[in-house]
Amino acid sequence: MKTAVLGAGNGGLACAFDLAQHGREVALFDLPEFGEQIAAVAASGSITATGDLEGTVPIAYAGHDIATALDGAEVVMVVGPAYATPPMAEIAKDHLKPGMTVVVCPASCAGALTFQQVAGLVPGGDIVVGETSTLPYAVRITGPATINVFLKLKAGTFVAATPPAGTQAIMDLIGDVWPLERAASVMQTTLQNGNPVIHPAVSLMNAGPIDRGGDFLFYEDGVTEGVGRLIGAVDAERLAIAEALGVSVMSEPQIGMMQGYMLEDNYSTSYSTAPGFLGIGAQNKLDHRYLTEDVGYGLVFLTDLARRMGVPTPVMDAEITLADTILGRDFRAEAARTLDTLGLGDLGPEELRAL
């Protein structure tokens, strides 16, 4: 089975490696402006992994020709941050064929709905579009065509299609690669994504060290009791949004323990001593996806949804304001991803759950 992986960052290389190790013919694509790892994989014809995944696997194609990457692919994995989904959908849309299945990994707040909208796909049509709740790895690129996988998740990767009738097709196609959990809808996968809960809190509370180059370990050094209280407060608001919407989600420590990241059900030492997070360094600048994506897309989307559900989010709102101030942005005004931008502003809770 041929699988196309769109995105050659940390997650894209990990997905490509894992798929190839499971016997898939893998085509790796990225936009021309992100050519370093594409060139490295093309030159070697392979990806090498250390850590929780090990070995070297062949990659059939690595390049910037979307037609070649998608030709004959049954599954298309769109792997990258939230801001990568629209351009990937735009460049792929004329090459998608009936019978293909597209999976946005991770959801990063309504990723499947975004891809479907930009690509002009009909919900429930002959191309299935879905998303996972999380990237199923903690992974970093360590060299040309080389990754270190700190953890491949043991469980807790939720998946849903939009509409939900297509979810089983996704599980049948890729369930041998990842231990997938069936979600009720893309609202569940979106709300189960913990990145907007964790990354902004740790980044904002460690803004000084990050601004000086980030020479510390993000979780081991960056999460203290006080930082943990902030993470917990944001998570409480996320859980309240889910409850108001009628969607079942797990708390961050609970899902982290299920996935194999963490050993404790709390918001402080559960992160700072988590086996799955050991050794992960902090980013070296504040203008980084932990704020630009997880605030600019994640928290903006969640607070927009919360307002429509009548759920107060003072802590999330405070984090957005702090990120605006630190980065000189206005993420609310930018409105990179909201229900209105997705054309869903008039839908109520029941209609959103059915997406």
C-alpha cells in the first residue's frame, strides 16, 4: 500500500519511518521552502531512527512534486503544525482521487475540517478526511534524515473522520501502525489535543530563559509546582468546554499516563519526571509554534468555542493576552482558526458533535 506523508518535520519523518517499517511504500513531500530534510532523505533514500523506534528504512520518494507523491496513494498523512494544513490542502487538492483517505496528524484544533474546507471536499463524499488527536510520538530531528524517538505512544491516539461514518475506514487502513482509539467525532479529537494546554503555559512561564536561547530542558526544568497549577487551570477550562459541548475527553495527566508519557496523575511532577519527556530541550526563541500555533490557533479556537458554549475561560484568555504582548501580535484579531473561518459559526452543540 502506498502512503503519502505531507510534511517533513519531526512528526512527518517519524510517521514516514514508522509507515515504512510497517511495510508501506512511502512518498515524502514538503513545500519547497522546507527543503533541507527532503533533500537529505532523497540523497540517502532512507530515514534512520534511534530511541523508541530504531533502524533505517527505505523511502520510495522524497521531493517537492505533489503529483508524484500522491500518485497511487491510498492514504495521505498530513503531518505538521496547524498553519501547515491550509497550504498542504491547497497544493494537494487537484491531485486527490476518489477512494483516497486523508488523515491530518495531529488535529491541532479542527485540522480535518480545515483540510476539507480548503481542498473543497464534500463531507461524506468519496474521499474520507479525518484526524488524530495527537502526534503519536515525542520526536526530534537529530541530523540529516535522522530522528530520535523519545516515545511512540502505547495508546491514547484518538481518531475520527468527518463525518464520523468514515472513522472505521481510517482505523482499518492505519490501525496496524498506531494503537488507535475510536473517537465519537472530530470535536472529540480536537478537544483531546493537549498541546494548547501544555506548551503555552510552560513557554510563557519560562519566557526569560527562552528569550536568552532556551538552554534548559522544557519539561524537566520548565515545569514546577507553580507552572503545573497554570497547566491545570487551562486544562480545567478545556474540560469545561468539552462538557458544555457534550463531548467526552480525558484530563491531560490521565491521557498522558494512558499514552505512556507519564507515571503520575498530577500537573507538576507528572511532567517534570515523565519518562516520555526526558531529555527534550526547550525552544531557543519565543516566536515558535508553542506560542504561534498553540495560542494563535489552539487557544484562539478553544476560547471562541467556549464563548459560544457560554463557558468562561479567564486563564486561556490571559495566556492569549500575554502571548500577544510578548510577540507583538494580536492573535484574536488574526483569527487564524475559529468557527466562523471554518464556516461553522451558526452551528449549535448537537450539530458540531455530528461533524
